[in-house]
Amino acid sequence: MTDIYDVEFLNQYVKIPKNISEALDAKYAGEYESVRHCLGLVIVNLLEFGQIAYSRTKKFYTEHHTQYYTYANVLHALEIALADGYAVELQRGYRSAGYKRGWSSTLTAGPRLAEFSMTDKLELDVESLPLLSVDDKPVYSKQDLELVRERNDTILRSRYKISFDEALTLNRDYWNKMVIDSRQTETKQKCFNRVGLTRIYKSGLMGRWFQRGKMSFQQLSEGEREKLLLNGENVAEIDYSAMHPHILYAWEYKQCPKDFYESVMNQCGCTRFVAKNIVLIAINADSYAKTSRAVNNNSWEEMRANRKRAIPESVLYDELKKTNLKPKDVVEAIREAHPSIAKYIYSASANKLMLAESDIMTDVLFRLMQLDIAALPVHDSVIVPHWHEDVARDIMQKTYHEHTDFDIIIK
């Protein structure tokens, strides 16, 4: 039997070809449209991958549902697929770290699956993908933008319309052409092999690109992402160095020092890992109490995540303890090393900073798309085929300068 971790997870965002949807509409006219849709998802995923895994947990579908993809609809569609011979169940109730949301089962092609065929290359169905999420409201079409009008903010509504068009273009004409292969990674967390990204806003801010669902390349560690294949090619991940501190300096009309974190390290004797994490936490919190709480929460989350990682990562609380430092010691070092941006400590600037960052990254993605270079965003970094690394690096530098009038190191 194929190893459970080599089985693709049922992707709810794939496009169902017209010939399959019409056949299902005719054969199962008595079923709800949503059930026929989910049955189509099962069939298309099986045709593409041969074997698929799916969740048996209600919470999974609560978090990752679409207009049709719900717990009841999927399980009913699976019953039909099994009863009518389109699928055969290989394994029930498989408990795995990779599918941590709950019990998962695997299916393989049944004897009657041959009644269907894929007439086109597998694509994402952008109509079922929420292209934007605005204050937790999913936006599938421009008409859905009416849901976010309660702020009565003309500027915001204009931004969302532009963002919707950008998200539609990137998903339909760019990411839809890409295939991710995560089989070389050591982690047991596999990702969807097709990309569908949603730009998420909170009160007009943040705006970062996320792949919905936990089967995402963005959930992998940096080391594991380097082992991905993008369109069959090895990749390089290029990221902006100290981007949020650089943006803060730019807001003050100053060039950020190249040794931003090193100067904090020299001030208090902490490691670069500690300096970087405390800087980001302190800027994004609104008080020392919340900074300290965030350190503790971060440590708990990282320790839990390390149980599933092939190579454990550093835990902030432990690294502070090694140098006999408290968060407030590092915060004071930030004030002394960087008085120009000291006012942003405890300023709760996270969402505003992420919006500036995501606007820059969106421009980077469009420029790479125009050059026909595949790229996947991970907040302030991009994953590209390795031989395009120099071009991507140059585009990232120029785009940042155009947005801020200053320079930044690209790692």
C-alpha cells in the first residue's frame, strides 16, 4: 500500500471539467447540487492522483469549507462514490500527525471511475476560492464586496476592488499554472500540489497572501520549503532582511542600518534569533505585558510544533533563558540601539506593517508573472526556481526602493 504521507489530500478548490459535471448532473439529478459538486471533487482528485486522503472530522470542514464543501456534503458524496464503484476505500480511521485535524481515510480508483475522463489539465476553480477575506468575510465575487460596506469608507472599497482584480488575475493566470511537489520534504505535513491564495484584510490592514487550509506550502518550515519542487524544478527562497524594521525607518524618512539586529545584540548580549523575535513582538504588541505573554505563547506553540518537525527549531523562551535575559532587557536594548524608531515599541503596528509589506510583495509577484517566472509568496519572501534567483532578487530590491525610496538587503 502507498505510504499515507505520499497520498494527496482531497483538494476542494479544483475545477470540475464540464463533461464530468454534466454527467453527474444527469445521473444524480435527485441529489443536492452541493453533493454533486463534492462527488465531482472526489472523482477529479482520483483521476488526477490515483489515491486521495480526506478528513473525517467536522472541525476540518468548519475551518476549510467552501460554498459546497462541507462535512455533510463530502461524506454523502463519498458514500455515493463508494457505493457506485467510483472509489474503493483503502484504509479507515488512520490517525496521523500529518493530518492532525483528525481521523483521515484513503481512497483509490474504483472499477467505474473509467467512465469519466479529464479533458483538460487540472486547474483551480477560482469561483470556489475566496479571493479576498475582509474582516473574516469571504469574497468570491465583486458582488460580495457589498458585504464589507458597513465602514462606508470609499478608499477602502476602492482598495478591495483593486485587490479583488489582482487576486483573480494571480490565481487564474499565474498560480493556476504551477505544480508543487512536497514529496522530497522530511516533514509529514504534505501540501496541496496546486496553489490558491487569498489576500486577507483586517480593518483595511494586513493584506497578506495565505493559502487556505493546513495542507499549504506556507505551513512548512523554511528548511522544508527549500526541498520543494516548483513545476518540477529545485527552488530558492529569497526574503527581505529585517523588512519591518526597514519599513519603520522608512516611515521616519531614514535608511535602516544594515546591522539592525546586530546592534541590538551588542547592546544586551542576546543572540540574533532573540533580537529578531523580540523586536517583532514588541513592535506588534501594545504593552509590555502583552509582549511577555506573546513570548510565552510563542514558546508553547513552537514546542508543540517541534514534536512534528524532522529538525526541531529554536524556542524563544529557552534562548532567552540561556543568556539570562528577560524580554524587557531586549526591549530596552532596542530603544538604545535604535532611538529613531523607539516610538514604535508597543505601538501595535503589526497590521499596518504587514499591509506595507504585502503591497510590495504583490508588486513583486506581478513583475515576476510578467517575466513568466513562477513564484510563491511566503509573506516577506518568494520561492522561485533556483536559476531565476538573481532576477527575482533584483526585482525585489527595485520594488522595495520604489515603495520607500530606500534600500534593503535581500537574503
